[in-house]
Amino acid sequence: MDSVTQAALGAAVGGAVLGRRLGRKAALMGALLGTLPDLDVVLDYGDAVANVTEHRGFSHSLFVLTGLAALLSVLSAGLAPARDISLARWSAFFGLILISHPLLDALTAYGTQLLWPLATPPVAWPLVFIIDPFYSLPLLACLITALLTRRVRRWCGWGLAISSLYLVLAFGAKLSVEHRLAPALAEQGLDTAPHLVQPTPFNILLWRATVVDGDRYYESLVSLFDSDAPPALEPLRRGAALESAAFDSQAGKRLAWFAGPFLRYEMRPIEGKLTLIATDLRLGFPGFHPFSFTLATRENSRWQPVDPTVELGSERGVQLATLSRLAARALGERGALCATAYVAAEWQLQPLNLPCSPDA
């Protein structure tokens, strides 16, 4: 999640645990600690792929953060002026603040390396978009009320209760969408294909499904307010024939570890050279995938790995008009927006049919 939300979560946890004893100081300390794991963004890991895939790594590890919480607890119990706070209470304060950060991050599609340094792929249980005002604003409102009224523990507790209830609602919404998708996937023979269901930007009413099947992948938008009509699966090209060339580079292998099968490959002329580009399909939204990387250039009929860089996509991007259509689609207007309405035409395998067309 964004840093403001993480700071608010840390402040609310800190206020709920030690607000009665430390008052506003507990919330302030919690806000600072809540943003601590994200300071890894200032580190340069060497190239564009490493910078993306190493983020939410060691600084989000449950092992590292548990050790840090234990160290801070011992130091605070021995050195802090508030001698009446027990080691157990300090442990709850530091542990819950630090651990809640990566656990919330793991509820987004980006994924979080909870088990670093183990070489397991990032953990992702997408229930919320990386920025969700319906999660963040009630938490912030309760936090501000806590600071203004000085009833820190009570209002921080309310903030945590409301935000946690929102996550429960998101879980229920996702189960409903997956249940609705299952027959459509089975009809297409895709019930065992890798698929990812995640909320669209800024809400949990409209969900995006991405299904990978060899050289094809499918996009679908499903609203909680949709009728009983089956979800539309929109087929696109994935460029799987270029996958082996991508895997010849360490950056390509790292991306596959990071994103699994949810990668699209393309060739694009850049500065007079035919360039191999990989795009992470999980992140962003169809028409605006922010993470596309150059992996190799074609020289003498062979692909030569290059230092990866971030490339701007050829897609049109999500604009304000798109967001308004997205809101209409979230409320059940099936003709308001296609999942692939802003994807470059060369990726579509067939013309989009109603009721998927945004011009319906």
C-alpha cells in the first residue's frame, strides 16, 4: 500500500497498544515505524528489474522485522523513561506495527517477500488495490479524531476495526467474483489455467481477472452489481514465443520468478535496434502497465542480453475519462468499459463484441 496508508496503520496500531500510556506519542512513533520498511525504495540494486523485484524484500521480511521488534523492545524496556511499560507490552507495540506493514502489502497484487532470505516467490493475496481511499480515509479520519480529542486508544481502535472490516468485505467480494468466473473459465477449458483475480483501482466493487493460457491471455472485468450474464473473457496475445529468449538473461529469469506466468513479451524497434520487452501484466490496469523492461536486442540473428531499463508502453494509459468509465462499470454498466479497451490493437486476437465495447 502507499506510504500514507502505512503510516496511518502504524499510528493506529501504536495508539491502540500504548495510547492509554503514551497518548499522542504512541501514534507518532507508530507512524514513523509504519513507514520504516518502505525506506528500501532509496536503495539502488543495480538495474531496473532488480529495483522492482528487490523492493519489499529484506525490509519486509517477517524474520527481519521480528528480530528488529525484539531488539527495539529490549532497548525500550531498559532505556525508555516510561519504566512502567512491560517488555511484553513493548514487544506487542513494536511487533504489531512492524509486522502489520508487510502483511497489508501482501494483500496487493505486487507481492511481498515475507519469507526473505528464503528464495520463495513474493506472497500476494490481492484483496485491495495499492491505493484504496475506502480503506485509507476511514483510518485517517479516526486517527485525526484520536489526536484532536486525545482519546487516542479508543479512536485508534475504531480505525483498526473499520479498516479490518473493509478487508473482510473485500475477501467476501473476491470469493463472489471467483464463484461467478468459475463457469466461464470451465466453459473455455481454462479452469486449471493460472489466473489472478484482483480489485481494479481505488475500489472493491469491480474486479479484474487475468488468465494465462500459453500464447494467449484473457482479461475480464466483473462487478458485484453485474447481472447473471457470464463474464466476458477478452483474448489477447502474450508473445510466448519470445519467452525462451527472455529467459536467456538473468533479468528475464528474475522477472519470471517475480511475476510467474503473468508476463507479456514483444519486439519493438528502439534506437534502430529490435528490442525484446517484457511487461508485468499483474500491475497497473489494461492499457496502463507501468512495468515494462528491455531485456535484449537482436544482433546478427541472435538475442543479446542488455542491462534492463524501464520502457514506456505503447498503450494509451488510464486517463480521467477512463476512470469515469471504470466507475460506471463498477456500478454494473457492462457497456461502460472493456478490460482491454485501451490495450494496443495489435494485442487483441479478435474484435471486441458487445456488451464489452466501451462505446455501447
